[in-house]
Amino acid sequence: AAALLPVLKINKTAWWDACGVMGRYSAAICVMVIDQKAQNPDNPIKNPGGYLRAMTKRAKAGELNLQNSVFGLLKRDEEKHDA
């Protein structure tokens, strides 16, 4: 995930904050989710760093559900292949 940070233009401070709040594994999943969403031609994320900060804020408040994010991406991919 750390290798994607410069590609997505996510600064290291946002990454470190995410790691501090939710741990490295969850932060890595967030970056992978952001990477996939940034590549969505229908609705790409325009500010990946801001998106990671928003996810970190939700995690800190106990409101982040990474499972839904991952399953949502899988469902989107499945629907794309079924079409």
C-alpha cells in the first residue's frame, strides 16, 4: 500500500495518521479501496488524500466499515462483468 501513496498523491502524514488510528493493515485496505475507486470511470475519487483522511476520521469515531467498502467494490466488479 505504501508504494501506491505517491501514485495516488496521498501524503505520508495522511498515511501515518491512518496507521496510527486504525493500524497498518486497515490503513492498507483503505489505500487499496481508494486506488480502486480512483480508477472508477463512472465516479472517480478526485482527492485520494482527502478520502483517506475522511476514512481515518470515520475510523476514529468508530464509524468506518471496511467490509462494506470491500464488498461494495466486489459487487461493482461483479456487476461490470455481468453486463
